[in-house]
Amino acid sequence: MLWDRFVRLFHWSLALGIALNYWLLEGGEAPHRWLGYALCALVLVRILWGFVGPDNARFRSFVVGPRRVVASLQDFAADYREHSGHSPLAGWMILLLLALVLSLGVTGWMHGLDAFWGEDWVEDLHEILGNALIAAAAVHVLAVLWIQWRYRLPLLRSMLWRGFD
């Protein structure tokens, strides 16, 4: 697994920003809002990188159709070792995480608009999306740890340094 510098920097910047916004910064305050917008901008750059970046960073290298995901799950151990990047299921998890961050940015922005002032559903949706993002991130982390342990693949190290030693 060879992750370029931008993907590694993106990954850890997004993880840190999400943790800060969820657990430390006060919702609705300026630092929370501005970090949320910065995270959305980061995601938009990552989406662009998914079309113009190196092969491993491109969406076409890891986002596949549902049949391929199901086939991958049926023989997970063998299929996982074939990938130099994300597995088919991990590709869909990445899309989910990116979509959740952008959705949080949109609902956070909407909450500050006059058109949605006092609308509880916007705040409720923002909170639900935030909790969904944390749940999805937890599943992501647990999956990485389990795959690393079960299949003896240094996934975490590959996201810290370029490739395997």
C-alpha cells in the first residue's frame, strides 16, 4: 500500500479535525464553524485528488460496484491481499465518510441562514450526521485494527509512512 503524501496528510488532518470539532470545540461557536468549513474544503480537494492524483488515490482504483463488494466479502482473506490500496468495501466506507463530512458542512451552514432560523430539524439532522460520522469512523478504525491483527498487514504503518518497510 503506497499512499502519497497528500492522502496521508489529508487522512490525519481530517481525523484530527473531526475529533476536535466533535469532542472539544463548542458547537455553533466560530472555531467549530470555521474548522467545519476547513474540513469541507479539505474533502473537496480530496475529491479532486481522486480524479487527478496518483493511481492509488484515484476513486477508480478502489470504488467498485456492489457485485464486486459482495464477491470481495465472500472470500475476504484472499481478496484483501490482492489490493495495493483499499478493498472494495473500504472504498465505499471512504465515500460514506466524505459524504458525511460534506453533509455536516451543509447542515452547519444552513443552521446559520435566516431561512432556517429556529428550525429544529436542521440542528437535529446536523447532530445525527455528526453521530453517524463518529460511528462510521469508529467502524473504520476497528476494521483497520482487526484486519491488521487478523491478516498481519501493517495498515496503520502504511498510513504513517510511505508504503511498507
